Amino acid sequence: MKMLTLVRHAKSSWENPELSDFNRPLNKRGKRDLPLMASRLLAMGIEPDLILSSGARRAITTAEQIATALEYPVSKIIEVPELYHARVETLINLLQGQSDHYRHLMVVGHNPTLEMTGHYLTDENIPHFPTSGVMQIALSITCWEELSESCGSLEALDYPKLHQ
């Protein structure tokens, strides 16, 4: 069995209209919510063997803070440019190509890709996957290349507003 944790980046700022979407930083709410969710991941016992992240500033910031909370080496986060504005097929192909010695992968990225991927893998109706949201999926596969539609079950769906 493999595990997959999907994490939507923390809330980002639209304050500076001159910044490209790719370079937007976290806003106040994102900076407030991210430590809460990082500590929730720690409490859930999430231990990824590999963290993959979109290269967008808000995703990398999210991945780095989560990695630090989980005592995962920040230097081992792999930036995957294709995760920015990725299609579900792109993410599935990326995951299928991972080494089988990784038991648990974490992906930090964007909607709608993460929400749609969660639905594809679990057949669960996920009406909204908010910023700083975490989806934990247990996969009934033994190697990553077996990743396919409805091969997983949603173990946890968590996000900041559940704790306010």
C-alpha cells in the first residue's frame, strides 16, 4: 500500500498587482493558517518520504514550512515546474514515474488540479478544497505505476476553517 498527501498552498496575496501569479507571496491569513496545518500534519503522523512542490512562490513557501514542521529536510523538496497549472493527467503521470522505494509522497500544489486528482483517485465528491487544505489518500497499489482511477480511499480531509 502507498500513501499520497495532497496539500493546497496557503492563501496568497493579491496586494501587489505588478507581481505575476507565479510570484505571489502568502497573505496574512496564509501566514496564520500554515503553522496550524503544519502542526495538524505532525499530529496526524504524516511522514512523507518525498515532497514534490510546484515552483510557485506560495507553494514553495508552504512546502518549506510543512517540511520544517515534519522534520523533513527542506533541501530535499523537489520543485516540479509542471505542477504549476498542471492537468490531472500530468500529476498522475508524475506520480506513476516515482521510485517504488517511496512509500508516501506529498504533493504541494494548486487547485483545481489537486481537488480533481483527489476525486479521480478516490471517487469521493470533494466540493471544495480550500487553501492550506490537506487530503490524505491511502492507495491500494504496491508500485506507483499502478496508480489509476478509484485506486484510493480518502483517509482525511482537513483545512483551517474546520478548526475555527
